[in-house]
Amino acid sequence: MHFLQHIPKYFFIILINWTISSFGQDMKAVKSNINTLCSKQFKGRGYTFEGDKKAAQFITQQFKKIGITPFPNQSSYYQPYTLPVNTFPGKFSLSINQKKMELGVDYIPAADAGSGQIKNATPFYIDEQIFHNDDALKDFLKINLKGKVVIYNEKHEQQRFTWNRVILEKMLQADGIVVLYKNKFNHSVGRWQLPKPRFYIKKEHFNEKVHSISFESETEMHEHYTSQNVIGYIKGKENSEKYIIISAHYDHLGSIGKKCIFPGANDNASGVSMMIEIAKYYIKNPPSNSIVFIGFGSEEAGLVGSKYYVEHPFFPLEQIRFVVNLDLFGSGEDGMMAVNGSVFKKEFQLLEKINNENGYLSKVAQRGKAANSDHYFFSESGVPSFFFYLMGSSWTHYHDVYDKPPLPLSGFKGAYKLIIDFTNALQIEDY
């Protein structure tokens, strides 16, 4: 039995708090890392211009600098995998009544957009009756859409996967598709490509006076794009066959052409920076259990990197004590959320107790299961896992071109201390 098991847990919390104050996070380095990951050089950390690979190289350099090694018996920090992905390396333009729209602000291509161009196409507004009236659908299927651009509203876009199959097939006879958004549109990563261009446009640009639409769209589909997880390791000094995983996805949405970049400061340069700071702490304070740090790729493409790791783990999943997944750490004035908090109740009670005793954050809240970040496939495989994110102002610019530095980072210091206290306490069997 480890000697720390004989020490009262309140004394243990005091002990680790003293240790944290001795090795606090470096906020200058945090901001520098966020700025670097969001720089133009990284092109939004997506698949256009291999921004994901540049971000993976950056994390590798940080691991080497800190002293984090590759996992034993691995030749590098990388765990490669492939995925299909639609990219946007070429020219993009869109004009309404010969007035040029601003890419990323007035419009964006849909993630599944194909290539194409047209001048002065006629707008064709979809009658919403086609989605629930058979006679209206029959009339729609008779219309010649050549030389036209099909237009419909965002509420129908949200229901697209429930449509009658023939609706989309008919729309693709047009030269392009436009979806009008009254609310903010969010970019995403496409895993397939339609044969025609498709755009999201702000509804304010459309009225009865619109008579022509012109556009150019150059996309490129990669059926087997190679990306990678970045994996580092610190051996546990007491129980090296028991593991804690600290993870953060480094990918974001990439760019549309060379100039329209989605920087992804909150999502998730902030989480990567938190992971790096925690890695620095554990190099200076060797853990009892082994700790594996994973920068997951392709989270934005559907949790691809973490799913691949769970299916191809470096050690048995049964040896994982806990997964702490870090995503969206740019603010924090409203506290921190623990996804899976209501699932792993004992661990959430521990987290909440530590925060209440130390006042690190205004609150810690809990949610149930959700497939919204890289914890998901671990917990679905029986591995205890939390997804932590900070709540506050940085969520305003989610999946758009405005998610960029500087971030408020209002809860970053408190979250850092709370997460380290929590992961330290997990390594004590009778916490």
C-alpha cells in the first residue's frame, strides 16, 4: 500500500495546492501558443494546405521541448490514420446582382460543396410545400432547373437528412444551391462532396429585387487523406501500468482558399495550450500513474482521431483510470462544464468538492452523455471520461472566422489548478 493512502485526504489537497503554486502555469506561454496555432501559417489547422500537419508538428516540438517522450515502443509521436475529406484550395467568389459578397462574412460554401461556376443564374425559390405535400413535390419534379440556382431557408437545411431522396437529386439538376441563413452560419468539415456548388448566404442579401447570382467554386475531394494523433508519455513512478489520458483536439475547420481562415482560438487552440501547461506540470512533478497526452486530429470531422485511437489503443483500455478531455478553454467567467458528470458521479463529486474548497471557478456544472468531443468513444467503450469546457463569452464566435485571439482566458488559471488537483486526486485510491 502506498504511503499516501495513510495521509488524510484534506492534507493531500493542501499538499498538491502548495505544489501547484510552486509551478503555476505560464500565461505568457499560453497566449503565445494560442497565437501560433491561430496564425496564418497554420491555415486554420484543417486539411486545405495541410494545416493539420503543421499543428501536429507544433505539438511534437512542444512535447520535445518539455521533455515528453513518445509512448514506449513507438517510433514517433504520431499515430497516423486516413479519412475522406472535402477541401477548399481554389478560387471562391459569389455575386448577387453583380455585387460581390465577402467570403466568410456574407457567405461560405457548404462543407459538402462541389466545384462549378456560373454567370447571372436565375434564382429559383423552393416552395416549402414540397417537403410535406406530394402534389407540390410532383410539380417541382417537372420544373427545368438548368441555368437556375435553387434557394431555400435554413430551417429546411436543418431537416435535410429527412427529405425525400428525390428532392436533393432534383436540386442537383440546377447549377447551384443556396441556403439562406437569418442566424449566424457555422462552417464544418465535409466527409463527402456533392457534384454541384452549394453555399450558405445571409438572408439579408436576398429580396424580390434579386434577379441574378454568379459564383465560382473550386473544391477538391480527398478520399484517403492522411492525418494523425500526436501522443506523448510520462511514466508513472508508482503504478506505471495504470494510465490517465489528458487530451485536446488540435484540428479546426481550415481555410477556404488562402485568405478566408477559421483560426479556432477557443476551439481548440485554448485546449491544446491547457494540455501543454499540464504536461509541463507533470514533468516537474512526476505522477504516480502514467500519463498519456494526446493531441487528437480530425475531431471536427466527426471524432475521427479519437475513434481511431480507441480502436487501436497503445495499451489496453482497461488500464485507463480516467480520460480528461479539454476543449473550449477560452473564457470561464461562467464556470466549467463536465460532460459525463452525471454518469461518473463519484468523480464529479470529487471535482465539485475540490472546487468548492478552493474557489478556483465560479462553479462546476454537469451534463450527461454527449457525442460532442473526443471523450465520447472512450466512455462508450467503458472508460471513465470527462469532457471539460469553460463557459462564457468565447462561445459567441463558434465555428466562424471570428474565433481568434485574443481570448479573455478568464477562467484559465482556475481551471488549470482544478484539473491538476483532480487528476492528482484520481491517483489516490481512497480519495
